[in-house]
Amino acid sequence: MKLNQSLMVLTMTMFIFQPAHADVRIFHPGKHKTDVSSMKEDIEHNRDQIFTDGIKLNSLELKVNDQELKINYNKQQIDEHKKGIDKNKSDINTNKEKIEEQQKIINNNELHTIINDIKIKYDEKKISLNTEKITKNNKKISDAYGLISENTTKINQLDLNQQRFETKTEHKFAAMDKRIGNYHHKAMAGVSSAMSMSAIPFVEGKRFSFGFGAGSYGGQGAVSFGSQFRLSEQIRSSAYMSYDSNKSIGVAAGISFGW
């Protein structure tokens, strides 16, 4: 703007002083008529020069205005760039904070990785020890399988022996039951014989008495006969015989004294 004002002042100054100089020359004494033509030519030349200079000044003013527009545009661009720079600076600071946070996370991850590596090595050592123990246990298990197989054979043999023993025992118990049953029958038959003998009645006051009797007990039975003798007033004797359902014969005799 200051440049435009300076150019306008310069133009007006040139315009004012040039005609004045021409007027002075016109009324200067002792000059010829040709000087007027020369002065007129100078005035026209100066006018043309002023016009040309005015055009140049206008062109220069346009250029100056264009430069001012460009300067203003550049200033706006600079302001916008400054805003962008400020924003980028803020974003950079934000990114820096995020990078620092990410770096912390990376450091923590590296620390966790180191810890995990230590744990993995420790676990690998434990796995190695466990593998050795498993190998030993597998050997023990294999040996145990051998013992189990051997014991199974022995157990099977014992089972066979037990079965044989049980069979023999069952046979013995069956035989024993049979014998006990026989003994039971014989006992019941014996009781029946005793009952049949005791059931024989005798005639009192006679020197000789003979009688029969029968008895049954426990599913068995017997018949018997007996006699009684009075040898004197102080001596008596008796005799009995029985036959039971178990095909057994029983004999009994007795004597008694009185005084």
C-alpha cells in the first residue's frame, strides 16, 4: 500500500513540474519561434512518457497488488500450515506418549517373555525329570506285569486246587451227611427198641412171665419181646430182645437182688 502511494506522488510531481518548465521556456525572452515547437514536442514527449510511465505504474501496481494477494494467500497458507504444524506437533506428542506406552508394553512383554522362557526351561527340566521317572515307572510296571502274570498263574492254580478241595470237601460232607443220617436213623431205631422193650408188661406174682412190645420214634420203629424170672423171693432176672426198622437186633438182660 505504501508503494502505491509513493508511485502516485511521483507521477503527480512529474506532471506538475514538466508543464511549468515548458511555460517558463515559452515566455523566456530572446528565444525564437522554433523553440515553441521544440517545447511543444518536449511537452508531447513528456506527456507520452508520463502516459507510458503511468501505464508502467499501473502495471507495477497490478503486480504489487498481485504480490500482495499472493502474500496474503501465502500468509493464509502459512497460518494453515502453522495450524497443521501445531496439530502435527500435538499428534506427535500424542504419538510420542502412545509410543512410550507401547514401549512400556513392549518392555513388559519382553519381561514376560524372559519370565516365560525361564518357566519353559524350568518346565522342560521338570518334564525331563518326569520322563526319567516315567521310564523307571514303566520298567516297574513292566516288572509288575510280569509278577502279575506269574501271580495270576499261581492264583489260577490255587483256584483249581481250591475247586478240587471244595469238591472233595463237598463229597466228604455229603458222605458225612449220609453217615450222620444213617447214624440218626440207627439212633432213632435204638430209641424205638428201648421204648418197645420198656413197653413189655409183666404179670406180678408169677414165677415166669413173657411178653411183647413195640415202639416208634423219629420215623423209626422196633418190636421186642422179653421174659422175667423169679428165681426166689429175693432174686429176679429178666431178658429182652428187639428188632428195629434199621435191621438191627438189640439184646438186654438183667438181675436184681432184694433183702
